[in-house]
Amino acid sequence: MFAAVAAAIVAATVVFTACSRRVPDPPDAEFLVATADSTFWVHSGAQGIRIQAVPMTLAHFGGRFHEVFIADVDRSFDDAVFTGERVYVRDLQSGDSSLVYDDTAIVMMAARHARSNPDAVPLSGDDDTPTDPQISASGETDVVEVRGAYALLEHRSAYEMPGGDQHDTVRTVVDLRTGAAATASAMARESKAEDSNVVRTLPRSWNRKGYTLHARGAADGSVSISLRDRTERAWPLFTVGDHPRVYWLDSPPIDDAARSALVRAFNSAASYDEAVKYAGYVHPSAKAARARTTRRA
């Protein structure tokens, strides 16, 4: 999904830069658009529009930005495979991370296997996975949606054992502040203030100082985001999955500590994926000035 969106940004860039030299300035704007698996940082102004897209799951609560990320857990042996995923949340300013969701079933099954088979050899990170294990148990976890201090997770498990196979899918809500399980009603109730910046119904517009951010539905169920000035001139930005969230960085402006934390997080997340991360529309007058400067240099 992230690679497809990045490609769409590049396509939009081609359209933007093909415009005539008399193109009006885009409005001054700065904001983030976040989905369950990606975050887009949009800078707009007289120099053009710059979009930085990274595969990072962003959350905002307690007045600070956080990253929700997933890490592998492997408790495999030479005769059995036990792999799962854990969910962590990291405060972007302090850098502190905490575990909020563990694949306890995988951990418990691995511990039980070790007790029942004392001769089983635990595998290290460099060992190859056994090709014909007696037991194969795996768990995968996805972040479906982030709402305020809560995350809706989907966990899929697959067990292949001598006694038979089993496959399950469950959804659960976790409180990112504590890691405690929560209910969907608690998430809806406590994240109500955050929902003012979440796309729930389409079309949806936010009227800001000097510009409007507009979201409309696409034929495939995705959401197209565009920027408009006071005269209704439009600059299409990108298309994302459902329920994107918007975080305003311009009015009121974020403080230096939060901005520095976001810069570090985006630079780090840029290494997560090899897809295109940067794209943008450079205003023709700005390009001409840059070319003149280059020639003089």
C-alpha cells in the first residue's frame, strides 16, 4: 500500500511540474496525514509543495507524538517453529519504548515445548529454520487503526501440530499509554476529541487559515487528499487508505522539541522501506531562480 501511494505521489509530481510558468503559488500550509501504516508530511508555500512519505504508524496523545511499531519474536527450536510479533509504542521526543501487546500464546507454547522436550535445542538468530518441524506455530499482528491513545489490532495465528491444524483471527483494542486491553466503546468515547481530524464520512473538508484541505472518496474505496486556496484552485496531493488522520503543524505551530522529534522519526523511518519517500511540486519561478543560482555558482 505504501509503495503504491508513493508511486501516486511521483505521478502527481509530473503533473505539477508540467504546469505553465504562470501557475499561482500554493497556499502556506503544513500538516501530517497518517494512516494505519503510513505518515505523510506536507509542506506547502511559495516555493512549492513538498511531501515526505514514510511507512510509520503515528499516534498522538498526552500532547506528544508517538510511533507504534511491530517487532518479531522468535522462540524456535531445532524441531519446532514458534514465531510471533509484539507491538511497541515509542515516545518520539524521549525515545523511550514500551511493550503494549505481546504474542503470549506463542511464548507460552514455546515454553511448554521446552519443558516437554528437554533435548530440544533453541535456535539462535543465525540458525536456519527447520524444514520439517514437528510443530509450526506463528502469529502475525497488524495495526488496523489508531484513535487517540488507542490502537485497534488484528492478530492472526496459525498452528500446525500432530493433533491437527488451527487458524484464528481476533481483533483487540489496546491502550497505548498502559498496554492494557480496552473496549471499542472506551476507545470511541475517549478518542472523541481526536476524531474531529479523522475522515469518517466523505467528502470532508477542513477550512484553515488561508487554505482548505479536502478529502473525497475514490472508486476503489480509498481517500484522495487535495489542497485548495481561497480561490478554490486545487493541488491534488495523494491517495491513501480509509480513515486517515490529520495533525496540523502550522496553526498553532508545533514547538521546536516536537518538530525535532518528528524530523528524527521521519529520517529513521525512511530506512524502513525502499519505496520513494520524497516528492513534491516546485513552483516554476522557484525552479528558475534555483537554475540561475546554479549557473552563477
